[in-house]
Amino acid sequence: MVTQICDFLTNRIRKEMPEINDERAEAIHYGLENIIGEMPKLFLLFFIAYILDIFELTIVSFASILFYRAFSGGFHAKTHIGCIICTTLLYIGNVILSKMFLFDQEWIKYIIISIVWLFSMIMIRKYAPADTENVPILRKKDRKQKRILSYVTMTLTLLIAFLIKDRVISNIIWMGILLQTFCITRLAYKITNNKYGHEVYK
């Protein structure tokens, strides 16, 4: 169903904009599949969060890595079921863990956030933007821009976690950054049987 809707929309776009070539049309189709395909997954995610009485915290979890993930990229699950499981673990799992591990001493939080920042800086340098075979990022200018924005959004987000007083929300933010950083690593790509697009098409 999703594929047919995306086929229809892509064809309509090509009729309105004849200058779009096959390669660009394929990228548009993939983007539409992601947008339309994500809607039921997000609905299910927030429905589960509501049932578990962690709806507001799940929104924080989702928002805390939204921009960082947009710039740094990461692996994509091969199936819709796999995507639902990964999405649930990433956002709801983050909230559950963040509520379980609360530190009484502030200095422990500061040390952990500093370690997460250093780890993320290294991983961004090595892997970001982590693209896919379906949507490779090949232009050096685009890769450099996304890498810089990954540094910026990650650092600003961790700064919020550093300054915020609510221990659960602070945990959700830094743990979300840590999980998203793991999503761009070669190990995560190997576990999920993904390939970096720029390596495949270079």
C-alpha cells in the first residue's frame, strides 16, 4: 500500500517537474516511503508509550535525537517489523533505562556526559554522515556540512543534558545521544546487515 502511494506521488511530481531525472526520482520515492511509512510506526510507538504511562517522556526521547539523527544518519532496518522493534527499543527503551539508573551525585552525571560527548565526537569523525545504499551521500560538500551539523547538534543537546536539573530527563537526553551515536558505527551496520552508501557507490 505504501509503495503504491509513493509511486503515485512520485509520478505526479515528475509530471509537474519534468526536469527530474530517474536518479532524483528514486531518491524522492525513497524519501516519501520513509515519511509515509514512518507514520504508522510513530503512531504505534506513542500508543505503546501511552499504555506504559510514559508518553511525555517518550516525546522527550524522540525530540532529543531528532536533529542529531537527521544530520548524522544511521542504519535502517530491512523490514517494517524490524524497524518497529528498533524504534521501540531506541525511544521507549531509552526512557525505561533512564528511569532505572538515577545517580545521586551530580558529578557522576557530568563524567558520563563528558565520556558520551568524547565518544560521539570520535564516531562522528569516523562515520558521520552514516548513509545507506538506498540514499548514499556522495558529494564531499554535503558530507562535510552534515558532519559539522552532527558535531553541533550533538554538543548542544548534551549541553542541555549537562545543565538540566531533572535527572530522568537528563538521562533520557544523554542516553539518546549515546544510542544514536551507536547507530552510525560500523558495528551497528554489521549487526543489522547494512552497508554505508558512500562506500558502495564510491
